[in-house]
Amino acid sequence: MPNYPESLVKSLSLKVKEYPRFSKGEIEKFCWMAVHEYKHGVLPSEYDIREIDEELYLQLLQELKSE
């Protein structure tokens, strides 16, 4: 399991909180959006099925849930 730099996870965490209509109730969705944007350079469209880095997603999710 790759361990991403803390600076990357913190940066994505801040990005997640800045998304319009961010809510802790939909934290999984917003983490997925941030990792998708990081990997592909754009926010996902409604039916976007491109893969994301699951390990980075899980690390980001853990970071936000621990706050």
C-alpha cells in the first residue's frame, strides 16, 4: 500500500472543504471528486467512470474523518 506524502493529503483535504456544498454527510463523494481531479486534472462528470487511486482516496478519507 503506497503511503502518500502528508503534504499531498493535507492539500487535497483543504481542497475538499472548499468545494461548493461540501458536507461531512457526503464526505466519500467529495473525497472521490478531489482524487479524481488530482489524477485526471478535471472534476468528474456525472457518469464519469475513470479510475482513481484508491489508496490515495482511502488516505484522504481517513484524514477528513479524523478531523
